[in-house]
Amino acid sequence: INFTNERLQQFFNTFVFKQEEALYKKEGIPWDPLDFPDNQDSVDLIQEKPKGIFAMLDEECVVPNGSDKGFCSKLWKEHTGHRRFDIIKTKPEWFVINHFAGPVAYSSEGFLDKNKDTLGPDVVACMKASTNSFVRE
């Protein structure tokens, strides 16, 4: 949800501010540049490849013996110093993203399992009990 909010804010900024500025310049209308908050760096921190948070999570999922703690450690190494990224020194499995709406602390516990998109045992059991051979197999 936080990433989606970042993207929506970026869309709003682009549509309302950047496009208006370009239109004014194109039509020769005097323009007083607005100082608006641009969250592109926050979106990039999360989605950019190969070093964005999502890409690094995908990579950690395929690394032999990848772990939540290892993922977080790699984030700390890669992004410490980024204005949109913070660490919690007393919590080595946590990191903070300074979103447009404010900072949010994330615990990396369970990130790899959630990202692997495995089916829960109850869903697997239900599928195996199906009368449809395609679903059952």
C-alpha cells in the first residue's frame, strides 16, 4: 500500500505540476517555478533495478541460504545514506523508508517467504482433493 501511495503521489506531481510547467513554457506564458515535493527518489529506492528494494528482495529469494536478516543487511549496505532510507541500529532486521507521507519502519521478518508466493498447506490439500484431474495434479 505504501508503494502504491508513492506511485499515486508521483503521478499527481507529474500530471499537475510538471505537465503544467511544460505547457506554460511551450505557450510562452510567464511561469514562476513551483517548489513542489518530488518523490521520484522514493519510488526509485523501492522499484529501481538492480538495486531497488524489490529487486534486492527477489535476488535474496534465489540466493542459496538467503534470509530475511541477510536481505536487510544488504539493504543497509546499499542504501545507508539515501535520504529516503534509514536504519534502526538496535534492530538489525528492520529498516525505515521515508515515504512522501512520512517514515515507516519495516521488519524484514517473513519477507522472503511472502515474496516466494508459495501456496499455503490448506490450499494445496484442497487442490489435491479436487475432482478435477488438472487441478488435483
